[in-house]
Amino acid sequence: MREIILREIEDEVPVEAFTPPFCPNPRCREHTRDLKSGPSDERWFYRHGRYGTDAFGAVPRFRCRRCGRGFGRQTFRVDYYAKRVIDYRELFQLLVACSSTRDICRTVGCSTGTTANRIERLARQAVAMHGDALMKVCIDEPVVVDGFENFAVSKFFPNNVNILTGAETQFLYDFDYRTIRRSGQMTAIQKLIRKKLERLYRADRQALVKGFTALLDSLMSIPRRSYSIRLRTDCKTEYRRAIESNRHYRLLEKARVIVHERTPSTEPRTRHNKLFAVNYLDRQFRKDLKECVRRTVCFGRNICNVMQRMVVYRMYHNHFKAFRHRNPGPTHGSMAALDERWVSLRLSRLFGWREFPSRTILNPSDRAVWMRELVTPLKSGAEYLPKFAWY
Ligand SMILES: [Zn+2]
């Protein structure tokens, strides 16, 4: 178990002594030069005064010699453009301990809008770190895919979050969100309401097939050690349909690059079940994330916010939570052979220093979360995305 209260190394550097690590302009050569060839020796920037703020005091300003772009120390902070300081570590701790948005507001002393805004910033940080982590892991185990079912907006809009996890390490590699059509037993009135609502929003009939295919795409992009991928799922027909209807995956299965093992979901849900990793994660979501608790009134109202909370929880599961509660040593990340020093360094910066999408590789499902591209049923108008989230 990793301590959530991590020391922020850069806080030891006085604000006045801060030097920008790169130019924030994504079109400038100095934006990614440090990633390609290490820190630059030449002085690519010069100091350009300072400005005063109520929340952060005097903020030093700089100007890039290469592109002429002006920027300040705050440009590199998670709190860029924020007017109020909220402790991200406290927020994180509350979120993964089954607190609702209102609970967090009461504890932290802010509005629901501010809480949602800070969780959004934290989610981008978590997504960027995960993108880099996926470049460093190497799959050396069977993987398990299964859907976690919940609802958002109303019970007439159930959803399926397909989870891709390691069978042995339980490292959460990826997930994919799809709104699905409500089915099962309904009263005559409920059927009528569904019919009316479907005039406004109708879930894609192929949602499960498309969601599973998206996860297969993601799986193929993660480095792996062996030739074959042992893919474990339950017996949902959509999984077979996704493989058989796609020529690429059909050929990969024929060449035994993908070995699909199916386990009936009626099998006892014990440690020996081949789908144990996803059964375990289902349980964790149900008890740790407020909107996933059965019969809760704190269900998600916005799909982008739902998935932002989910990616923050993924970071907690992979890098903070112990692999086994009784053995508080390794995390799921260290079980997946992630370099612990790298993880600690990233986490020590995560709650303070802003990640830039132009300096990291995001997988498609995480990019949709970052860019708030997921569609909320019945919501009119586009999701608001601050301009700085693009760069
Ligand atoms: Zn520049």
C-alpha cells in the first residue's frame, strides 16, 4: 500500500528559483526537446517579470526565445487558471473511499462545480500517467475482459464498462464505456417510458460488440512478452461476434495470436475462477466508488464525469492499493513489473505539475475521457472543455 500523502519534490524549490522545463507551446521546438534529447544547455527562455495572484502569490513569468510565447509558472501547475487552492490529495483520498460529490464538498468546503473541476484535472493527470505506464509494462499473463454494469442519468440508460485486466497481476490496463439499451423485466408503464425516452436518445444496438473490439485494439497496442495472448471472457455471444465479424481478429485467432478461453459466468466466483480478476474488480468498484454502490441515490449524471472518476480510481487501484490487503507490500503496478522508482517519481509530481496531452501518448478510450467526448443521454449541447486541456 502506497501512502497517499506523497512529498512533492518540486515544492522544495522556491517559487522565484523555478525554471521552466519546456516551452508550453506545442508548435515550438522546445516543447518536446527535453523528451528527445534531454534538458537543453542553452537558455531557450528569459525571465519576463511577474504577476500577483490572491491564491498563489507572485507568479514569475517567462518568454520563449524560440517562438516568443509568454507563460508563467502557473502554466505548468495542475491549478492553471484556478482561483482557489484545493488539496488534491485529500480529494483523491475521499473519492476512492466511497464519498459522493456532496460529501467531498462538505469536507473540503467548496461547491459541487469546484469539486467536479478538480476531479477533472486529477483525471487528466491520471490518464497521462497511465498512458506512459502502458508504454512501460509488458504483458506476461493471460488477460481477462468482462463488462461492469451500472447506470447513469436514469435507470433507463444502463451502461457497460468493459474492463481489460491482467489475470494474475490484476493490473487494470484499460476500460471502455458504452451506454446500452435497457432490457429485462419491465412493467407496461416502464416500457412506455423507455419508448418515449428512446425518441430522444437510443443506445447503439452494437454497443457491446464495438466496446469489445475497442478493447481488443487497445490490447494489441500494449507490449507483450509471448507470441500468443490468452484472452479470457465469459460466454457472452457479443465477444465471439466481435472476433468473428472482424477479419483482422479472425485471422489472429486462426494464427493462435489470440487464444480465446470462455468461462461460464455461472461458475463459483472463487479465487480459482478464471475470471477472478474482473470479479474482484467488480467488487472493488461496488464498494469504493459511490456511484457504483447498489441502490445508491448518488448515481452519475454525466458520462464524462463518471469516467473521470473511474480513471482516478484506476490510478488508485494500480499504484496505491495493496495487491493483497494482508500483505501490504506490492501494488498491482509492481506485480505487473512496473519500475517502482518511476512510479514514485511520477506520483510525486502528479498532484502538483500539469500533464500536457501533446507530450504523452493516450489510448483512444483515455483520450475520449480527457477531451470529454463521451455522450451523456438526454444532454443537449457539447461538453465544456477548457482551452488549455487541448495543449
Ligand atoms: Zn517556444
